[in-house]
Amino acid sequence: MEQKIRRDLNMGTNLRRLRDRADMSQEKLCAELQRRGCDIGRTTYAKYEAGELNIRASVLVQLRKIYGCTYDDFFEGLG
């Protein structure tokens, strides 16, 4: 029997859009996240944007503060 892998919805496109809108590189963003207590490296963050890794809630909380956005902005177009 063939097993189908179900891809979950991911917010990678929205994460990239918000980062671009804030005019931040992944490196600069990760440095700011680390300053705020989130131990996130650039390669991990790149996987969030690529949809290869699910983002932790604690990172979303800090991203919302950095970007000054709403949580809805992270989930735009996914519903």
C-alpha cells in the first residue's frame, strides 16, 4: 500500500513577507531573537521560512513584538 505524506499548512511565506517588510536579513532577525531569549540560528529560521520546520510559539510571540504585527498576519491566507 502506498503511503501518502500529508503536508501541513505552513506560514513560511508570511514569515518571509513580514521580515522583508521590516527590512531585516535573517541574520539580523536571529540576532534580535537571541537578544530576546530565543535561541534561534539562521539555518533554523531559514527552515521556518521554507516550511521545513514548524515554528515554536515562543518565537512567534517575539516576532510579533519585533514586527509590531498581529498574530493574524502570521496566518494570512492559510484558512
